[in-house]
Amino acid sequence: MSDKANGGMEKSLDSAAYLNADAFARDKAAIFHRQWFCAGREEDMPAPGDHKILDIAGESVIVVRGKEGAIHAHYNVCRHRGARMCDAVSDARWGVKLDAGVVGRTMIRCPYHGWSYALDGRLLAAPQLQDSPGFDKAAFGLHPVAVQTWGGFVFLNLSPDTAPDFTADLAEPSRRLANYPLADLVTARTINYEVNANWKLILENYNECYHCPGVHPELTAIVPAFKVRGGIDLDWEAGIPHREGAYTYTWDGTTRRAPFPGLSEDEKVRHKGELIYPNLMFSVSCDHAAAFVLWPLAAGRTLIECRFLFHPDEVAKGDFDPSDAVDFWDLVNRQDWAVCERVQSGIAARVHTHGFYAPIEDLSLDIRRYIERCGEP
């Protein structure tokens, strides 16, 4: 099809990029094993010894708050014989409780031969070996995973020796959201969705509003501008205006919650959104934020952890109720997931080799540029 015939539309990624197990394996190797990705919030681990065990594209990782307050991350594998140190699923399967994992909030112990590590990954003890001539404990620390934080979010990189500059991709979001107290916000509610769609397809959907009039009637009633040319003419830098009298994402566009301190006059009545590749979709209103952390499970399956963030002063109030925002978002989310699943099933048709990006979907093209930038594993 010629450019003249297709009206200036550009081809999407090939259908196989969303469907094929080999393509998903390349995504894991080139992106989730090499690039920075969001892994949750700092608030999840408030005290020393608090930890999470994460499955990141098939790799098990321990994320733990250290004694000194810093967050550390390590591959969940002992340096001796390779046993997993934290594995509650295996213990439950066999009805046992092995003396292992994060023990006493002070160390990480392997269940196999008792090798023990500090929360920062240093080897503390190797029974029967540590006093052997020539044995250097410093050479047997846990395999590290790089950790950075931004706006209260925790980001990890599974290849710390070759990790790209963390600050580069966050420079523009940091500038655009500088007035929002992101690091101070707390999670009031979390909804997990398992969506039968490829993670890239979900990001593309988030990054355009060509679909909004047909898919999101409740959203476009609050933000009529989304019905005009797919939102392509909107000034995302300044924020997106709501209808007259509305200023946040709730059923009627209003709320009893106070706006975040430090916002500009525009930010008190407008909404901003950021897509931080590869797996954080982030939307902020004047009184709350919705953070979507994507966990790719398979070529056609993605877990989406949707966290609703509010200012702690509001959460502390006796009558605090986030339902006006959470329930509104939940409907909009389910509309998105339903249509994404329609696309995932549709592109599997034998006649579909690729889709097209309309000119008003220009931001959706970013996924191609991001994939190209990450390159081959």
C-alpha cells in the first residue's frame, strides 16, 4: 500500500511482536533484563529488613531495606550451589518451613548449607569454609541488582555493569512533575488486573486518545477535549483541561480532598500523564495519582498493578475515602483492558501482519522507537 493510499499512516510493529513467544523472549532479554524498570514504591519497605521477592521476566529478585535505610536488590540465588534463598511457594508445596530467607530482619540465609549474607549482599558466613586458607568472603557476595529511586518509586536494573544512565529518561518527567509531592504520597488502594494482552499493546493504548470517545464515555464527559482529534492538539506540558467546573478524575470531576501543596494554578485544575518506559504509566490530578506498573507474564498476558496514591495528610483524616477516584479509575481501566484484549485476539488473525498508526496517534509511535533504541539482546 502506497503512502498516498494510506493517508499518511505508518505501520505498527509486526503482529508477531505482540504474539510470538520468541519475540517475548527478545523483549525480556533486551528490555527487562537490561533496562531500568519500575518495581514498586519505597513505602512498601519502610523498615530495615522489610523485603519483597519479585519475579522479573523469569528472574527472582530480593529487594530489601538495609540497616542504614538504603534499598538493596540481589538475585535470589546463593553463591555456593545456586539454591533460592527465599521461596515460600516451594516450602508451602512440601508443607515445611526451612530456616532461610530474610532472617531476623538482619541477614539473608540460604537453606541448603547455611551460607548467610548481609542485607546489602556481603557474605557474612560460610560454615566450614570461612576460615579456610585463601577463602575470600569478599569475593562471594550476592549477585547485585542495581537500584534507583524517583518520586517514591523503586527502579531496578538486572544488568548493573551495563545499565544505561538512569537520570536521562527521567529528566523530562521530573521537570514536568516538579511541583507534585510524589515521594510523599502513600498508597491508599491497589487493584491488580491480569490482562490477556501484550505489554507493548497496553502501553500504546495508554499513549493515545483516538480511542477515548468510543471506549471511555465517562472519561470524555469529564475531559471533553479528549473527543477532539484524539487529543493530539492538547498541550500535555501545561496539563489537560477538564470540563467547566471539573478539576480531577472522579465521577463528577470534583472532590473534598485538598489539592497537593505547591501546585501551580493550572495544575490545580488540570491533569498530567507520563509514560515512563518500559512499564510505568502514571497519571496525576490535583489531589491523587494513579500509577500503573506492568509486569509482563507472557506474550499475551500482563499483570497490571494499579496503585492509587494520595497525600498522607488526607489519608490521616477520619473521613478519608478514596472511592470517588478509585471507582472511576476502575471503570476506565476495565474499559481499556477489554479493548486491549480485543486487539490482542484480533491481531492473531492470519490476514493481519501489522496495524497502522493514524497521524493523530503519533505518540503511539514511541513504542517502535523505544524498542529500536533498546536493540537486540
